[in-house]
Amino acid sequence: MSEQERHAQALTAYFDGINGEDYEAVAALFAADGELIAPGTEPRRGPAAIAEYFAAALAPYPEHVDDPTRFIHAGDTVTVEITFTGRMASGAPMNFDAVDVFDFDEQGLIRRLSSWYDSHGVRAQLRRAREQDTA
């Protein structure tokens, strides 16, 4: 299996785990010292902290799908464009685009994931949803 195929297999498992809310399976794709960097939060290190992050970050969305739309492979790094579509418990929709940058180690585990999205736009959607809930 080529390096690119190994990375593609890991990313399929990653998005299946995220969309299926199997955050322990997602965390198992990370190296023991793997790191997650996401907007507005402190970096998380290690699979346990990474699983906790995903469970907390996606808890407000009982419905959510991360749809990877483009993959750019460059050696041990894969950049993925994503469309997030979700719904909050109130039924309010949440939609945004994101870019995740995955760095893999020699064993094909994720050693670093940095996630990028318009946090201001996401906060504005959350604020509107809360305002609708209180109206």
C-alpha cells in the first residue's frame, strides 16, 4: 500500500468516526503524542484529550456531517477541505466550510491536526440560534 493510500484509508476512518460520533476510534488514529489544534482552544495532546475535545466540540450538534470535498496530498501532509452541515438541539441549522491539515508519522498515525474555519462566522450562527430560542 502506498503512503497516499495509507493516508486516504486513515482519513476515511477519521471522517467515518467523526460522523458516527465514535471519538475513541478517531483518537486511535492519532500517535501517542499526537496534537490537535483548533480555533479558540488550547492545543490538545494525546488520544484521550483529543477524544474529549471532539465529544465536547460536537455535543451541541445532535445532527452533524463533516463532508470532505477535496484532498491535497504533499508527502506526509494531507490538507482537506470540508463542508460541515449540522443542526443544534433546538433545530437551528449550522453550516460552514473548514480546512483541516493532517500531518502523519512514519506509521501512518496522525501526529498533528490543525483545523481552520471562520470562528467569527460560526459564533454568529450560534448567537442567532440562541436569539431564536429566546424569542
